[in-house]
Amino acid sequence: MFTLLAKILSVLNSDAEPHQIASAVALAMLAGLNPLLGGIGLLVLVLIFSLRVNLSTFIALFAVFSALSILLAPLMASIGELLLKNENWLELWTNLYQSYWFRLFEYNNTLTLGAAVFSVILFIPVFFIAKWLVLKYRAALMAFVNKFKVVQSLKASKFYQVYQTVHGA
Amino acid sequence: MTDTKNEQAVDKKDQDAVGGNEQTEKEAAKPKGMIRPAGIATLAILVGGVGAGTYFFADSLAHYGITTALAKSIGAEANIEEVKVDWHPLGLKINSLQQTDPASPQTNLFQFESASLKMNLGELLLGKYIISDISVTGLKFGSARNTPGSVFKALEDTETGVQKQETSATADESSGLDIPSVDELLAKADLLTEKKARALEKVWAEEKVAVQQAIDALPDKSRLKKYAQDWRAIKNIKIKSVDDLNLLKQKLKQLKSDVKADKSSLKVAKAQVKASRKELDVAYKELKAAPKQDWQNIKQQLPIDDPNAIAISRVLFGEEIAGYLETAQKYYLKAKPYIDAHKEVKDNSKISAGVEQGAYGENIEFALEKPYPDWLVENLEMSAQVSAQDTYKVGAQNITAQTYILGKPATYQIASVGTKQQEPAFELGGKYSIAQTGMFSTDGEWQLNGHKLSPKSLSKSKNLTVKLEEGAVNGIGSYSYTDELNSKSKLNFVETKFDGSSDSEIADLTLNTLKGVKTFDLDVSVTGKLDSPDTSIRSNLDNRLNKAFKQAVKQRWTQVEDDTKQALASKLQNSLDLNNAELAKLQDMDLNIDNIEVQLKNYGQGKLDKIVKDKQKKYEEEVKAKAKAELKKQENKLKDKLQDKLKDKLKDFKCCEE
């Protein structure tokens, strides 16, 4: 937990672009709340590989959102149930159910669909909130946090150097 | 706007903090885009690598997967020469597959030259095996292997039923085709005569004890002698006084009391004898009627009056049909473990589905335009070689264990492939359904068209061996199975030629008649449970043969009938002789009781009362006579006295007269 916090702080204090960190947070939220081998999970993996997002932030927050998904499961399941059992949308779901991808990614499951809808709706707000928080942090707290020994030692570590090399590529 | 300024300031500060070298300055001058080319390349390499690996190693993986799955599910080594995977549409081609029979490692359970199938990829990803087309060529069952295959697990020995049938078939063989002797008839029959004789003996044994007990309670000879003595003593008593009369009355009272008790015992004994006699009469009558009933029973079981009862068709074709049934049972028993395993899997999936529903999230099922079962073969074409001469073409549509999902039954067709024949010698068409409850039902029809028969040994009974040298058969049949089998077949044999050997009167007759038969019909019906069906075989051969039998063996049957009746009568007489001696004892007992009764009658109430009356009367008369005599005597005496007195008085009057 301590290492996780330190990593996040390290990233916040690094030269990473705020939108890279914010997109990592939003994607981590998507991947954490949805099944990793589901439709959204796989899409996030492709995006992580393809887009320049902060991997450290993504990995750290993916764990956080995965834990959070357990707490949010009843809420997300009830959202899914509300949608799937809605008589007005029965035709829509029936049509979607005919397609293999819908059944393959189990979107007829109340929890899976609820998590997908919940996380997709939150994606944009989370992105902008994360970006705003990064900027706020860097303006107000970064100089103070950089003085922490743990941050300095992390930045001096070989892993960080390697990460910097790869990240900069 | 403020955010942008802050961002720039932070960037600048970051660069300063890291130490800001020239490279950093260059990078800052050239801002990085959103796309990460290296990441895309890595992803492409990963996906491409996995894809290429799958593409290039798919054949080996499929080969390994199929051999492992077959070996694991059947429990014996499976050998495949080659497996090829087609990608569009997704399919598989298997060349030369041999599956070892776990019960016999030297032979193959099945083997085929080639098989190809096409699968639905989308359904496969959903865990369903939907095969749109499958074709198998050169399918053979039970062929020998070049080298014995390894067996990993032995299937359960399910051949007990078959063995049982074999045993019964052997038992049938021991019964020959001949007119049975009297001794055989009596030995086989459960004779009522013997039963009734034993019943009479039992009744007599019980009644004898009861009668004897009643007789034992009767007065014996010494007691009767004492009664006689008492009787004589009473008769000899002389009544001289009232005391004598009272003594007589007392003795008579004692005798009456004793006789009364014995008379009561006598009454009981007489009732017992009467009841025993009644019981014995019933048993006796039953015994006398038993031989007649025995003969009726023997007649019913033997073809004496009804020649049709000699079902020669069963003797000739029973074994052949039993063989077919045995084969069908063998395949059914082989398939049964897999059917049961499928049911177990179904049950387990129900349990796991129940567990899943307990967690968050629920699978909502919507109506599918085309629902698929767990596995399905939409179209099957197969050629199977059953023997060196017989090759069959098998077709099937919508084969699955869940026909209820498709809403229509699976259909199947089998037709023989003749080398030179114009039309198939054998055709079968049927359908089957499996309900959601697991209930299996099937029905179908078949027909045979001029199927040439190869020489075949038909009967191996004790006295008769029949061989069908040549012939052809036409036929139609239908079958249905829902819990129980119901099959009816009508066969017409033509251009038949029989040969064989015989060793008894009827067997000779049978063989000679068969040799003259050129055509005959055979009706076979099989009903009941699959593992123990009831078979009925009827043929016009039976009538033909029986007509001949009736003529030829009528005299023999008459002789057998007479002999059997005589033997039964003899058995009856023996039993009656045996029991007559015992019954004579009952007669003796009865006479004994009658004798005692006669004797006791002498001491009857009336006789005893009469003695007292007579003696009392006699005594009274004597007393009366005595009193009269005394009175007379006194009268005479008084008379004399008075006369004397008068004479004395009259003596004075005499002198005057003078």
C-alpha cells in the first residue's frame, strides 16, 4: 500500500503529461470495474498498448478499482438488472442477444452489463477530474512532496530509470 | 487558460528537477503524440505470434486434443494418422482413426478411413459444439488391430445379461424335438395326484390323533366289566326292608353318575369321528379327482390336442433372433455408461448453475432465433462396413442429446450399399427425441428387398440340426421405444433350401417337411424392457409342420395319453391302497365306539329307574300280601275265638231243647 502510494506520488511528481495520467486513471477505472477478458477489458488493453498513457498509474489504480468493484458489485448488478429487465428495452436486448459478441462477453449478465454502463458513463468525468487534480496537485503540493525521501529514493532507483527510458521512447 | 499556464510551469519545473539535459530539451521541443507506436508494435507482435502459433500448430494441437479426449473418455488408446484444421469455415479433417476397444485391446471399438467436419466458430466460442456437416468413410466396428492397444480403464462388465441369455439358450438346446415319454411327462408335471395323496395322509395323521384322544377318554373293558358287576349286584339286591330299598337307590345313583360321565365322553368321541370322517371324505374325494386334473394340466402344456403349439419357428429362428437382440443389447450396454455420464454432467451443471445464482449478477436469457443445444450434428453422412460383404450408408440430421431445444426430432437413415444390386437390399428410416427430463423415445420403419441369405445353421437342438443352404428374404418392420420396446417384423423367405440331420421321430418329420419348403413367412415381435425383452416368433411353417405332425404322430400321442392316464391311475391307486388301510382303522375305532355305546345303553336311565320301580313294587306287593295274610290270620283267629265263645254260650241252650 505504501509502495503504491509512493509510485503514484512519484508519477505525479514526474514529467508525465497530466492528460496521460488522467487517461491512465480513467482506463484503470474501466479495466478495474469490468472483467479483464470482457469486451471493455480487452479494449482497454489495446488502448493501453496503443496510446501514450501512464502505465504506472494505470497498474496502480487498476488494483484499486478492482478492489472497489467488489464493493460496487451490488450497485452495478442492480443497474444491470434495471436495464436488462426493462420491458421497453426487451426488443433491443433480444436483438443484441442474437449476436455472438453479446453472449460471448456475457452482457446478458446483470453485473457485467451494469459494470460496463456504470464505468463508461463515469469514464469522461473521471478523466477530467483526474486531470484537474493532477494540475492542482502539481501547482500546490508537488514541491512539498518532492522533498520526501521516499520519492527521491524512488526516482533514483534503477526501475524508475528503466521506466523513464521506455516511457520516453 | 490558467490550467495551461500552470501545466507549462509544472513542465518547466519538472525539467529543472530532473536535471534538464539537451535530449530533454529536444523532446520538449518536439511534443510526443497520443499514439504509442512501440506499444502498437508490441501488441501486433503478441497477437501475431499467438495467431501464427495457433495457425501453424493447430493440426498438432487438434491431433493431441482428439487422441487425449478419446483415450480419456473411452479408456483405451486412440490412434490418428493425421488431423488437419481448416479455418474458413472452421473445420477438421481426420485421416485413419483407430479406437482400441477397452474390453478387447486386440480389436478396435471403431475405426474409419477419413472424417471431416465443419463447425460453427461463434457457437464454439460460447462452448457449444455445433457441427454443420460431418462425413465419415470406411467406418468399421470390431476389426482386428495390428498391435494391441493400451487400455487405461476397463469398462464395467455389463455382459451379465448377455451371459444369462446364453445360458438360457444352452438350456433350450438340451430340450430335444421328440414326443416325451410317460416318465418324462410325469417328471416334468407338478402332479396334483401326489399333492392330494400327501394331503390325505396329513389329514389322516391329524384326525387319527384327535379320534384316538377321544377314544382314550371312553371307558375301557375293565370299567365296562365293573359296570356289569355293579349292575348284577344291584339286580341281586333283595328288598326286605326300606333300608334295603334306600341302599339300592344309593347304588343306582352311583352307577348312573359314572355312566353319565362316560356317555358324555362317548358323545364327544362320536362327534370327533363324524368330523374326522367328513375331513377325510373331502381329502379322499379330492385325491380321486386329482388324476383327471393332472391330465388336463399335462395336456395344456403339451402339443397333444393343439399341434400349433409345436412352434418349430422358435426352434429354428429363436437363436438367430436372440443373436440380433444380443448384439443390440451389447451396443446398448456399451452406450449406457456414456448416456449415464451425460446425465451426471447435466445434473452437475444444474448444481453449478444454482451456485452461480447465489453470487452478484444474474444471467438473463432472451429468446434466440436459432437456439442450439450443447452439441449438435446438423448433417451426418457415413459409410460403415459391417462385414466383408455388407456396407451400409448412414445418414442423420440434427443429432443431439437435447432435441427438445431444437423443437424437432433427430432423424436417421440406414441403407445397404449393394455392389451389383439395383436397389438397396435394406433400408431403415427413423427418428428419435430426448425430452428435457431425459426420456428417450424413438420410432422407425425398415424394409428388406430380396436380401440374399448366406448358408446358416439354424437349429442345434438335441435331435435336430437344420441348415438353411440358400434363400432370399423380403420384409418390412416397424419399431418404437418409449420406456419399453415395441417391434414388429414380417419376413418372407423365398427360394429356400434346407438341409440337416435328425435323430428322433419328430425331428425326422420336421427335417423332411422343411426340405420340401420353398417359401415361408416369419412374424417376429419383440416387446418389453430393452434388457429383458419378450420375443414372439410365429411362422406359417408351424402350421405346415403341425399338419404333418398331426397326421403322423396322432397314434403316438394317443398311446402317450393312455399310458400317462394309466400311470396317473396307478399313482392314485397306490395312494388309495395306502390310505385305505389307514381308513380301515377309523372304521374299527367307530365300531369300538358303537360297541361301548351298546354296552352303556344297558345302564341307561330308564333301565335303572325301572329296576328301582320293579323292586319297590315287588316289595310293596310282598308287604301288602303279608299284611293281608296277617289280617286274614287275625280275622280267622278272631273268628275262631268268637265261635268258641258263642259255643260256650250256646251250650246252655242245648239242655232246654231236650
